[in-house]
Amino acid sequence: MSDPSTTPGNATQQKNDTSVPHSARIWNYWLGGKDNYPVDEQAGDAYTAVFPGIVTIARSSRAFLRRNITHLVTEAGIRQFLDIGTGLPTADNTHEVAQRIAPETRIVYVDNDPMVLAHARALLYSTPEGATAYIDADVLDPDAVLAAAAETLDFDRPIALILSNILGHIPDYDRARSVVSRLVGALPSGSYLSVNDGSRGVDPEFERAQDAYNESGAAPYVLRTVDRITAFFAGLELVEPGVVPVTLWRPEAGAEAPKPIGEHGGLARKP
């Protein structure tokens, strides 16, 4: 990893205000991580008081991602990942799952949050055989993301693009579709797209809690219908079982029978 002190954007890290709750740290708290502060725990507890199931959603999302990556490495032979909107590092990050199976795997993480940037550069590391890079870029500028990622990834070989709980942060649906289309369009044949986001139509209690959060003045996170989430995979070949609640996407053998939750995801191959 590069030295944070010499990286563009490092000067903005001073904006990390630990007296105000931060969505990435709250999510880290729900995942059982340690990179959060009392103010984040208080905000997280306030949300769970209204909707306790948010912890299940957070952890099920991470488990879905782990199963996606395992499939991609073991069954699809993918050795390159572009993970956009990674958030704060916690257990089973993309590079950890992938490089445990194939140490030569190369991973690029993308985020534009100064606090996440600082933590990632301290905690994200690579095997000697592979590579792990972190770039400070915004998903709303896909051309900049792709240009920076090309310094680590070979765009002549298949790449798995991971968009985990990031598209809900783009309220304008058409713009979200456009961003996904541009990113996928730059990938070679044989690449994959993994998407999971909060969804409508499963848990009205979750929908009410998230709508109230969005109305509070916080940066909104939009829950979308399953049809709209599925449309992100337009033109791609969905891997079975398609776009489903993340708990139902290839659950681990022997696990307790999963129940649907308000978080849908899928994985698809670019022909």
C-alpha cells in the first residue's frame, strides 16, 4: 500500500469528525467491527431500537459477498476484483477471502471517504504473490475509477466488479444505471458483476425505518424494488439463483434454513 502521507486527498482526512455519527462507522459497528466511536454506537443502537433486523441485514450482506467471492475464485477462475464503495475494513474483506484461496489474486478497493481511506491503507494488505490497492475516487466518476484501477488490474483479463450497498447511495435511478453501464462496459468478456442493495417488498418495518432515516437530513440511502435491482444486470448472464434475498443466494450447506430479508443481490457474467 502507498504511504497515506503522500497520497492525494490525504489532507482532507482532518474532516473526520468523531463527535458526529458516520454511516461507515455505524455499519462497521453492526458488523461487529471495532473502527467506530461511542457516538456511532449510540446512533446504531437508536436505529436497531426501531428496526433490530438491520444487524441481520448488515451481516447477511457481508456473508453474501463472501459466498460471491468464493464462487468467483473457485468456480469462475477470477483473479482480479474491483470493489467500489468498500467502506471500513472488517472481517472477510474481499482480498482476504480471495487470496486465501488464490494468493495471486489482485484487488482494487475504491472509496472517496477520507476516514475510510485512512483506515483502509492501514489495514488492507496483500499476499506477496498478489496485489491490494486502494484508490480515492467517486463512483459517480466511473472514468476516473477505471483509469486508476488500470494501474493495478489488467483490463484484458476478466475482472469481478463488486458494488455492495453502494448503488442505494445514488438516489437518481437513471444515473445509477448509467454508472453501472459505464463500469461494466469497460470490462472484458468473461468478467462478472456482483450487486447487492437494500430492497423494497419484503420487510415493511425496514422500509419505514429507512424512510425515516432518509427524512432526518442524513445522506439518503434509497431502497429499490427487486425489478430495479435486477435491471442493473441488463445484458449479462445471471448466475443461478438470480437476484434473490441475499440470505437465499447459495446458502452454505448445513446452515439453518435462511429467511428472506430486505436486501437483494445477484451475480452475473458478461458474455
